[in-house]
Amino acid sequence: MPEPTVYLDHAATAPLRAEVVDAMLPVMREGWGNPSSAHAAGRAARDLLDAARERIARALGATPREIVLTSGGTESINLAVKGAAWAGSARGHRIVISAVEHHAVEGAARHLERHGFEVAVVPVDRYGRVSPDDVDAAITDRTAVVSVMTANNEVGTIQPVREIAEVVRRHRGVLFHTDAVQAAPWLPIDVDDLGVDLLSIAGHKLGGPKGIGALYVRRGSNIVAQQHGGGQERYRRAGTEDVAYAVGLATALDLAVAERPATVPRVAGLRDRLAAAVLADGVALTGHPTERLPNNLSVVVAGAEGGTVTTILDLEGLACSTGSACATGSAEVSHVLTAMGFPEDEARGAVRMSLGRSTTDADVDRAALLVPAAIRRAREAAIETVAER
């Protein structure tokens, strides 16, 4: 029997923190009122919701009025991209995104394309970095919104968001959105410092619950609601708010901010130690070598399928992935690696190991033994498959 699982897929989701559960349970038991109701139970729920919104805003350098609670990162992203595009449609029907955006951004953009919008895709370099100059060149007087992620979910590359924001600001009337879902646990997020108009986060990447996220909307920025019904969230997102989950998101975000100074260097050190054991002949790092998330170790394995490597590791009790969890099971190679210039045969060798605050030295010790062995076995299996043909 394999030993207990070594979990190296925090980029897909982080384990729900005990502190978050402890904060949510009393709200589930006692704060069950509808925060839109005027009676005592509703007022009590509203007080809890307002306090959670204020904590989320403070952690992002925003004001409570600028925070829209959503069902997660995907809805936050869709509300930002679609909402800004429709709000700015009188200006023009052009959207600018990077070639390595999460499927939520790409999918929202392609949906708008079917409704008459033009989608401009900005290329990246071999490290997955976007050039601010390329963004500048892609913006025209018909552009409504630009969306470039803070850090990539597959290869961990950190984008020059501040510089891109400066470029976008030169084009009056264009809104700039950044997907900070992967970045929020690891990087300081201050919306004024970044200079963005819209920013998305998700609870479950932070050790909070799934099913809750938030969208920052800079005061004065207009978006069109994508979900209709009641007047919740200042008419920007209809639907009764989940107070307990809002408290969970606020708690997880507070913990991430407070612990970041200690967590980031520790996890980066563990990541680097694992990289030293994994990176060898035929195993190459993907993403930027230094401007990358501290928990991300993404590689391509020559001579083996990434899916075979991760399956072998799973049977040995180590959880990791081939890339975005949202694309697991897809026969297509990673659009991120393709945009970075990797040929299809190389991209199929992708393996992503993402560490988290709960990762231990013992986890890395075990992974340092299991991963090279799994790569050897996957290569042997590939050779046998070719021989059988």
C-alpha cells in the first residue's frame, strides 16, 4: 500500500484550513438569515456580511463598496470581462487578452466574440511573459477591456501587471482586469499599487471554501451585471449572498496576508530543493526562472507523457497534475505551453507540481525520490509502446 498522499497540487485547490472551518461553522448555525431581510435575523446576517466584505477589501487595499462577492474565480472573471466589455461597447467591440490566460478569461472572450466582439490575443515570450509594448500595440480606440493575469496557473510566470496597467491608462476609457486567483496566496495584492480597475480572486486557492470568490471593481468603473434578479451587490451580481462562505473567504485571505512573509520563503526553499532533485537530463523547467510563483515547479519531460508520470505518482501516493485542473481529461496540449513555443510532442510531457503552506520537508524528501523514479518508468512505458507498434 502507498504511504499517505503527498499533495503537490495546490494550484488546483488548497486544503480547507481548520481556522476557516472554525470561523464558518458558527455563522452556518446562527447567521443563517437572509442579509437582504429587514428583520433581526436578516440584520444579524447583514452585519456579518458587511464585516467580511470590509476584511476582504482591506486585504486588497480596496474599499468595501468596491468588492463584489461571487460564486468563485470563474464567475468573478466572467463578470469582469463580459461586464466591462458590454459596459464599454459604445466605445467599441474589441477585447485584448494574453495568449496564456486561464480558460475562464479565454472562454468569456470567445463567448463575446460570438456576439460581435473582436478578440485580440497578445503573444508571450518563451517564459510566458507578456510585453507591455505588445499590449499597447493591441489597444485601439475601439477597445473596451484588457485582461492579463497576475500570475499563470500552469507555469507560474508572474506578469508585469504594474507596467501593463500604466500602458492601459494611457488609453482613456479602457478598463484593465487581472486574474489574481493564483497570485493572491503568494504575492502582495494592492489594487492601487497594481493600478488595475478589476481584479479577481477565489476562496479555495487560499485555503478557503470552494464556491466563493470576489471581484474588485474600482470606484467609477462601469460593468454590466451578468446575473439578474435582485439588487444584491449594488445591482452588480444578483443572488442571495452566502454569509458563511464570505466569512470563510475573509478568514482565508486574512491568514494568507498575515502568514505570507514567513510562508513564501519557506515554500520557495522547498520548491527549489525539489527542483534540484527533478531537473535533470531531459527534464526542463517551464515558465520564467525567477519571475514565478514561489510554490510552482512546472516541467516538461522528454520521452514521456505527462499524464503517465502523474498516474504513476498517484498510485505511489503523490498528487500532482499535468497543468490546469480545468483542462484535465482534455486531449489537447496546454495552450499555455503552445503559446510559449513548445512543440506538441514536448508539451505532452508537461508535469506541474505546486506546493502549499501545508507542504513539509518530509513531503519534499518523498517527492524527490518518487518523481525521478516515475519519470524513468514513464519513459520505459513509452519505449515499450513504440516497440509494440
